[in-house]
Amino acid sequence: VAKQALQRRHGYAHAKQFKRAAKVTRQLKTMLGRVKRDILRKVITIDPPLQSLLDQCHRLLEQEKTDKNKLYSIHAPEVECISKGKSHKRYEFGCKVSFVTSARHNWILAVQALHGNPWDGHTLTGSLEQCERITNHKPDIAYTDRGYRGHNYEGDVEIKVVDLRKTKNLSENAKRWLKRRSAIEPIIGHTKHDHRMVRNFLKGTEGDRLNALLAGCGFNMRKLLAFLWPIKLAISSIVVRVITFHRAVEREITSNPQLSMLPTY
């Protein structure tokens, strides 16, 4: 019954019949409450897995629309609602991922999944420390977007928050580096849609971290293969020419036996 009701609720919401959808949602919560109370009446000893499910049921029944830290998924309770502020996609569900990329050639130097929906300025220290730990090199300057204004970073790296509306007194070189910061946006898009970071199939918070790291590694490996592809083509062309020449010589020797008496080098 609940499965059919959930399908009806999705159909009403897709058709923008929100009153009917809200009515079915109330029916689903009533069903959940009845099942929970029936379990509590009949079960004598509650083991930890069942207690975890009952706690999630209580959380679902008690949460309201305007509450914070709501439960969005039973199978992935670590999922968070991230406000995007964009007209075509107001919200995303998952966890934040922080990137550090190189200034010139768009290599991913550090990537980490961050739970708890932290403010961007509080993630800057951890991202730069991971970058230094992986590359064994401390960057001199880091360019960020305006979401990092008021950050709490206190290290030696010079942080420049990009605001292209305030570039009147800057040199052309400084303006060019400020514009260069926007190159990280297509990198994020490629890792999400070409390297499976848009949807994570690994379980738990550790699965989120592993998925982000593997997506960054896959992005760098694809760049490396693209760099080595012309070299591979050149080597393959040489090998094909050698094999073709060798087969042509064999055919000539087969057709003219006297050539087989000649010395070979």
C-alpha cells in the first residue's frame, strides 16, 4: 500500500497537484507511525539495527518542512540539502566537495568530500593542507571565488578572493590571473558528469570521500592519456610500417627462392 501511495504522490507532484501530493504524504506518515507502534508493542528486546531504524522512523515523523538537518534518505542518512541559489537548480542533495587545481594546466591537486554542509571559508585550510601533502609543495597564491570571503585561513599562502567588479586599479597581469580562476568551473562539471561524481554508489561517508578522490584521479588520468595519445599514435605507425615491410620481404622471398640465398643483416 505504501509503495502505491508513494507512486501516486510522485505523480501528483509531477503534475503540480500539490494539495493531493500533501494529502498522500500525510497518509504515508500515518502508515509509518502505525507500523512503528505495532513493532514497539510486539518486540520484547530491540537489537541495535532495529533501534537505528526506529530512530530514523521517529526522526521522519517529527521533522517539519522548515527544520534543519532533516533526514532525506533512509538508505543514505548522511545526505544533506545544499542550496545552490540558481534558478534552474535551487537545491542539490549529497555533500560538498572541495577542489584545488593547478594554475596553468588544470590538474586536480586536491579533492575532498566534506560533510556537515560547512561554509566555504572554513574548508580553505583543509584543502590547502591536502594540496601541500599530496604535491609536497606549498602554493604561493590561491585564487577563490566570493564564497570564501571572510575565511579563517591563517597560513603562509596568499589568498585572493576574486571579484571581477573591483579590478579598476589592478594590472593586466593581475586581471588575467583573476579571470583564470573561472577555469575550475568546467573541471567540476567534467568530474561530475564524465567521472561519476554526480551520483555516488559507494556507501556512507567513507564512500563519499572515496568517490571524490577516485573522480579526481580519473580526471588526471584522462588528461595524461590525452597527452600521451600522439606519442602512442607515432609508435603505432612505426610498428605498422615495420610489420608491413617485413611481410613484403617475406612475400618476395617466397615468390623468388633465389633471394633466400642472400645474406641477411
